[in-house]
Amino acid sequence: MITSDADPAAVKQGLLADRRFLLLQGPSSRFWTHLGRAIRARGGRVTRVGFCPGDRLFWSASAGDYRPYRGRADAFRDWLRDLAGRLEITDAIMLGDGRSWHAEAIALIKAERLPIKIWVVEHGYLRPGLILIEPDGMGGSSTIPDRFATSRTAKDAPRPNGWSPSFLRYAAMDVAYHMSNVAASWHAYPYYTPHSGIPPLVEYGGWVRKAIAIPARWRSRRETLASIDAAKGPLFLLPLQLSHDMQLVRYGISEPQIETLHRVVGSFLSHAAPDARLIVKVHPLDNGLENWRGMLAGHAPRVLYLDGGDLDQLLKRVAGVVTINSTVGLSAVRAGAPTLALGASVYKSAGLTDPQELDTFWTAPRAPDQALVERFCAFLQEEFHVPGAFDGPGALVGGEELADWLAAPPAAWDAGAA
């Protein structure tokens, strides 16, 4: 038992003394460095694997050892097995489970039953101001729905502290990360390829075009919002996701998002009431490389394209939301909006979404059970989130909170090895 006069620093120093952590790719920020320092302050050993110059850019030697991987993708599994064995790794931490390196690491650990715990970190499901951590995997691989089915009522959930992302800060770090890769990866990491599959210069070209078009985009937004305000019939929302989002790629449905867009629009036009409107909302971080607006040409006024706007206010007005597996779906059920999820997600598996088919959803959407929604979100927040952010003031706190969580995961479930 810890006495009240115990030195907090001394108490924390030994919390992770028997643990050896391997950090794979993390956010394009110094968050991994903050986490590494926090783990070391609790007695743990930290090794960071870097796959590109950008990984090294945001890492500090004070956070732990750095091991570059410069080989081919097909040699990574053998390299990782050898490294993990020599270092006696007990825990592997990664940002998301969809990047090829991360998927390969998880497959290795599970297939060979290595005594290594898998921890996947991401932006919180209940954002902003919270960081998600869950064992084994996300989306279709998540253990959250099964754990929720046998969970107790949450009592002491961590609360977000108001940290919100800064687009300019995010953009600056993203540019620094990717430009260092463009400048130096050909020499230092000759086999590196971006996990998104989009060359950075191509993506930044899309952002430049979006910046140039700001006046036209603002005018379009005002016109769309005016049409929404004037609508007399039910409103439905289709939030687009980033096409390279790993949750979409791994746990979506077996078709490109463009095809899903056309299928949903076609279903809406064929089955929704004539006075109903479908709002197609572009993702706030969409790079502008796909002409979503152009794809919807000819369907006005029944289908409205929205670039921006207040999502929370929109969710209060809509009669239903259709999504593949966006976190907007969870926001929607929390707002009480009937939600149809086409792909795999933790909230769909937990039974919060409308189970009916797409064609019938437009005429009889079913609202979620709000008592179930509240219990699920409380459980999710207590068991799988810590306060913090990946950048800015919340990053340092997030690293400390996450290290404490790793030292003592919630008692309601067995974190166990993979």
C-alpha cells in the first residue's frame, strides 16, 4: 500500500521496472518522445523503431534507444523477431493497427504466440481531449464490444481537459515529417514508402488548390447551409472519410469509398421521401485530390455537398446518419440520431446502430437506445481512454497518463499477453 507521505516520483519510478517497450510508428509529433520519457521515468526500458527520417526527427535520445529499419518489407518480420528476442520485449505500442509494419508486427506476435502485449494507440473515440489505447487491435479486431458485453458500470471515467487540435500546428509538423522523408529517405531508408500510399508532394498540391479555392468554398458552404435551413423534409447525413484512413481500408467494405458514395446516393434517390435531403459532408482533413462535389453534380437539390459547418449542430437536426465506420457514427448515436454503419466498428458491434438494410433506412430509421449508448460511452471512456492529445500542451500530459495506464490497466479486464 502507498502511504500518504510517500514521494510520488519515487513511487512511480518502479512501476514499469520489469517491462521492455518497443515503440513502432507514432504520430507526426513529439508525443512518442514524451511517452518514452514517461515510461523510462517509471523504470521501463524503451526502444523506438524508425522507418523513415521523419520518425527520427521527432525522437529524442532521452526517451530511449533508436533502431532504424532500413530493409525491405518482406524482411521485416525476421528482423523484428530477432530484435524482440534480443531485447526481451514485453510490450509493443503503435499508432493504429493498419500500417503495414504494424499489421506485420501484430501478425508475428499472434502467430508465434510471443509473450508480448500489443497496445494500439489512436485519437480518442470520444474526442477531443482523450487518447485511445486498446489491446490487440482496432475496428474489426477490437475486443471492446466483447468486453462491454460483460462489463460493470463505469464509475471513474477520465475527463477530457479541453485540449483541441490545432490545424496549423498539425500541418507544420506533418510538413516537417514528410519533407524530411522526401529529402533523406532515398539515402537513409531506401525502401520506405508512405503508409497512405500518396506521395507527399501530390497531397500538398491538393492542399494548395484547396487554399486557393477558399473564397469559393466559403460561398458554397453558405449556400448549402441556407439550403439545409430551408429544407422542409427529413435530413440525412453521409460523412465522408479519408480514403487512406486505415480503419476504412481494413475494416470498411469491399469497395472504394467513391463506389459507396454512388451506392448510398442511388439508394437515397430511389427510396427516400421526395422532400428528404441527403447532406454529403467532406472530411475536415480531406486533401482535395478527389472531386467529391463534382461527383454529386446533377443530384441537387436532393443531395447537398457540405464542406465545413458545425457537425454537432447538424447531428441535432438529422433524421439519420449513414457511415462506413467513421467516428462520426459514434457522435451520431450519442446525439440520439439513428445511424446505419456499413463497415465494422466498435459501436456497431456493441449494438448501438440501426441493423436494417440501406434501402429501408431512409423511410423508417431507428433511434439508438440512449441508456445503452450512455453505458457504452462511460465504459469506453473509463477503460480505454486517458486524458491528453498528440500535439500541443496535451501531448506531455498524454504521455504521462498513458504511462500510468500501462503500469496499471483497468482492473475490470485482464490486459494479458496477446
